[in-house]
Amino acid sequence: MKILSLFAASAAAMALASPALAQSGRDTSQDFDGPYVGVSGGYTVQPNDGGETLVFDTNRDGTYGDTVNTAGGADAFSPGFCGGSPTGTANLNCRNDKDGFEYFGKLGYDKRMGNIVLGAVIEGGRSEASDSVSGFSTTPAAYRFARSADYQANARLRAGYTPGGGVLFYATGGGAYAKLDNRFSTTNGANSFADNGRTNGWGYVAGGGAEAMLTKNISLGLEYLYTDIQDDDFVVNVGPGTAPPTNPFLLNGGGTDIKRSDDHFRTHSVRASLNFRF
């Protein structure tokens, strides 16, 4: 529903902009040809990831999927997991992930050949969205992983069609990078916990949009982008702390490593842009 709402808002914005497109006395044969700079802003939402869990490597052999067992052989994480942030030590009423606004600057170049436009664009900025998953142990205790992007960048190609100038409709795609801010928190005060903090993520971005010339040099754009960033480097190392040797995290080798089960940070974005063409 959130994605549909964003598309509806984008369509409404394009409708409001359409009166400016009916211009006379401007040479539309020069539209969408050459370099440009721009700024964009919009909203980022995340797909439903309610099935995400935490995964464990209890003997630290690099293979995840082990079960953290109690001294009696029971699953210490039998209370389960939620795709959000905990509100206590029980697996109840988890808070949803945070969607948010995004802000980007960009630099691009287009080459027009008749009604076909080919181009490239690089951009950088950040989104306020964050993605969490939580696990719950029988202690009881809660364990939360959260991630967001401190900043993002991408380099994309785009290919489009303009019916004689004025408006360009295009598809776009390319590589993406994010400096990910991974965070861990827990109500477990017995074990020790260490992690590797911020990590680098690489992936791809794809989407499409429309751009309309408002004047000879200024254009307004509306764009949808899907971004998928690989995020498999963040690990939490659980140690003894003040816990006894019978602690479930310590039974199979003196410690346990924890990761998220989903190693992709995926987002949907709808944004408007204002561009200046040289």
C-alpha cells in the first residue's frame, strides 16, 4: 500500500507540472542533450521482511545455521524472532521498521539521437530509512540488529524516448554503494558482545521515470528506484563476559557468532528532482 501511495503522489505531481509543458517559442530539438546537475528528494520504503531471523555459528567455523542450545538441549531461541525492534524481552508488539525521506545530488550527461536519449548519471546522498530484526531467548532476553545507510551513491545508465522533446520517459539501472551503519543492542547483561560496526555494501539500482522541461535549462523529474545492497559483513561476537560455562552461547566452543539471516538491504524509492541543464 505504501508503494501504491507513493506512485499516486508522483502521478499527481506530474499532473500539476503538465501545464508548464505546453510552451511555445522554445526549440525542443535541443532538449535532453548535454550535461546537467540536479537535486532530488523523496521517500524510501522497505519491502516486508517479517520472516527475517538471526542465524548463529556456535563453533565459529564460519558456517551459520547452528542452533543455540541450553545445557538441557532445548533451543535457547525458541521464543522466536520478529522483523522489527523489540518493546521488551518477550516476542510481542515489535515496532515496525522505519521508512523515511531521502536526499540526493546528481551529475549527468545525455546524448540525444532523434527521439532516443542515452545517458549516464552519478549521484550521492542519504535516506532516513532503517531496517531491524530481533531475536528472543528463553532467559528471557532480546537481541536487536538494526541497519541504515550513512550515505549512498550510485552510477547509472539510462535510456529513454522523447516524443519530439519536452518530456522524456526512461529506464535506468547500474551499480550502487552504501556505507552501512549497523548497530546491535541486547538486554543480556551477562555475556560480552563485540561487533565490527560500520560496513561497506555494494549492489545495484534499477527503475524508471519521466522528466519534463520547464524552461530551456530547467527540468522537473519524477522517478522510481529499487535498490538492493549486499550486507553480509556485520557480525556480532558473543563471549563469556560474566556468564558461567553452562551459558548457551558458550557450550559449543566458548563463544558464538551472530548475523542476520537476510544479507540484503532493499528499498523502494519515489522521488522528485529539479535539474539544471547547461
